[in-house]
Amino acid sequence: MSLKRKNPPATSLNDPKKPKKNADLTSFFGPPKVTAASDGKTATLGNGAGAAVAESQPVKFDKDKWVAGLSDEQRKLLKLEIDTLDPSWLAVLKDEVVTPGFLELKRFLQKEIDSKQKIYPPLDDVYSWSRHCPLHKVRVVILGQDPYHGHNQAHGLCFSVRPPTPAPPSLKNIYQAIKKEYPSFSPPPKNGGLLTPWADQGVLLLNTCLTVRAGLANSHAGHGWEKFTQKVIDTVVKLRTRGVVFLAWGSPAQKRCEKITGARHLVLKSVHPSPLSAHKGFFDCGHFRKTNEWLESRYGAEGVINWDLNVQHPIKGPETSEPVKVTETQKKKPQEAGPVTELAKKEDAEKKKDRALGEDDDEFGAADDEDAIAAMEEIAQAEAEAEAEAESETEPQEKQV
């Protein structure tokens, strides 16, 4: 018997008979393997044929039972995850959030809060990416880096800002690239930057780091978010077997995708849309049309993304599989937008000005993205090296005089 039957089909994936074929595959190989844990955690997905059809099968997750198995400290530290992480994601990340590294991250965040530090995005929005884009709907992943660190900017979706904040420079360049591929494209009114219509269709807008201290870019980097968000990416790669497009803009995002190989998923690489790098090829990368062409080959015409953002109501993507089953107490409507945080105090604003030399308000404090910061550092380093070289050339001459 051919082992190829265990892998997802490579062609004719928009065949209307596909669900029936998956059902036959499941009935032949049996349901996904599960393993029972002794600490109260629910079953985890297995490998082989079961994993191949897992995305079309509801993952049974008894959240109440899982929470009951946590220690008192874990329940306290993980309250945000318990209350706001979408159950489709919590079901597959529940083991990750109880690791020593993640719990230490939560202790760090608690210290930030206890010391009266303002954190962005608002806590209720830290996991808004999971609620707008449940795991079983992911078809595209756009990777960002650090959340915006100003008032009413970050709200849990990379590149996106909540009205009335205008679209930041990188997002304006993204609009320009889409317009070049789709002349009928319309950005949000009033120069807006809200990207929830994309997320609601199955575009996972994920930052590498999920929180930041107000006014201080990259202040929460290196504390554990990177490992967690890599687990999110790895989960998508493993469980979304029908195929996902990863848009990797800039070297940090490309490093996150370097292990994604084979024909199951598509990784599109380009320079970052930052004003410091977009002119090096981003405007002509063609990623948005290439994404839709590939999605149509996998999901059919109904699976493409409508990139137009000038819409009155969220656009829902096609139902490609069943959501995670949860208990009655878990069923609650996710907030479309978290609470707006208060304005930073005047002294915080002054400190921010001192930290950001040459700050430009239109550039969100000259910290629009990590690539922009890296580019500035490279320029400074090049200048320093040139200066050092010039000095080394003149020193021998001075000694001879």
C-alpha cells in the first residue's frame, strides 16, 4: 500500500469532493492519535495520517479541566491567556504557556505592571490576533517585529493601528504595493491603518514580540515572547496542512521562516516595507497577487484574500474546517477592539524625546520597525569605521612629522 496516502494532496485541492476524501482517509487510518497526560491536561495531537487530517477535525479541549489542573501561581500568571487567548490557539499552546520560560516572561510583565509602567498594546489586545484569526482559519501569515509604542497605536495586529491614528510609514508603503498590483485597491478612509478586515479573512498578523513599554522600542525583546511566537509559527506549519502563505518581509521575518521547506506551504520573501528599505524591491515584489494565485490553487476562488480595506463590515473568510470545541463557560464574544489606554504622562513624553534622537512624529518616534533601527545602526557603524580608517591613515604621517 502506498505511503503517499498519508500526505496531503499536492494537486486538485479545490476539488469539491475533497472533504469526502478526507473522511475516507480518516476512516481508513483512524482518528488522530492522542496521549493522556497525568497533570490534568487534555489530549495532544499525534503524528502520521491523523495529523494530516487534523485541520479538518475539531480538537477537543476542555478548558475548565485544564485550568483546574494548574497551580494557583500558574492560574494567576496565566489569567490573560485564560481569558483572552482564543480557544483554538490555547488548545495547542497550553503546554507552551506552562513552560518555565513563559512563566518567567509573565513574571517580568507583572513586575512592569507593578512598577506602574505603561504597556502597549492594552492587555486585552495582546492576543487580539488569535481572536480575529483562529487557528483553523489561517491561510496567510504576515510577520512583524515590535509593537508600536505610542498611545492608540498597537492593538495586537502587526502593522495595524486603531483609528484615528494614521497609517504609519511602513503600512503606507504596503498600501502602495497593493495599489500597484490591484489598481482598484482602496485603503481605509482618513488615512487609517486598521487591518482587521484582513485578519477576519484568515490573515494572521503576528508580531515577534507581543508587548512593549510605552515610548521605548524593543524594551520587552529578549524576555520570552520570541520563543512563544515561534511556537505559534511552528504550529501553523504543522497543523495547517492544506497550505499557508508566509509573507516574510525583512531579514528578521525571513529567519523565522527559514525552516519552512517543501511544497506544502509558500514563503514569499522581500525587503521590509520600511521607508529605509522599501525602495530596494518591496514595491515590485508582487506578493499580494502571488498570494491569491497560490491560495486559489489550494482553496478555490473563495479562498483568496480581498485586500481592499475600505469596507464597512468585516469580511469573513471561508469556513475550511471546524473550530475547537470548548465548554459552555468558555463561550463568550471576543472584543473587536480593546480598551484605549490613557495618554502617557508629560514626564514620560519628555523622556521619550530624550531617548529618540532626531525623532519624527510621522515615523512613530523613528522606531517604525526593527529593520529601520538596524539600518540606522549600520549607517552609524559604517561612518565610525570610515572615521577610524581615516584616523589610522593619518596617524603614521603625524608620527613622522
